[in-house]
Amino acid sequence: MTITELAGATGVSKHTLRYYERVGLVPLVERDPSSRHRRYSDGHVRWIGFLRQRVVATINALQRRRALLDRKLRAGCAPGDLKPRTQLGALGGTGSDT
């Protein structure tokens, strides 16, 4: 299977597939002896599908974390702090940035 066929089968761009190979995320890819073009197998299709699911899950988790942090900041929490800024005074803080 060519890289174009793999991209079509997985929904991942050829550029991204080459990047995955370059950084070692894709198992050894054989090359056609005469043309030196990459030759992918059905195993690569499954592996790329798995990687794509992991990437999407990671992005979703980061987006949820960012949304939670944004909600905390809008509610008056300091970044990385679960306590509202109004409670910081009791801990010796000023409760303001100024």
C-alpha cells in the first residue's frame, strides 16, 4: 500500500504519516526495491488508527483541562490553586494581583 493509500485509509495526511515515521511512532516501513517508495501493510493501517485515537483522546483531555482552568479563573481562583482568591487572605496572601 502506498502512502497515498494509507492516508486515504486512515484519514491522516501524508505529511503527518511521514512525521510519525521520522519520530519513530510508526513501525519499520519497507521500501520498494526499485522505486524506494514506502510500502505500508494492513498492520500500519491499524497502528495509525490506534495512534489517531490516542491523539484525539489527548487533545480532548487537554481541552477539558483548559476549559476547567478557564472556569476556575473566571470564578476567581488563582492558576493552580483550588481555593478562591477571597480565601487567600486567611493564608497570608493579599487576594489580589495588585
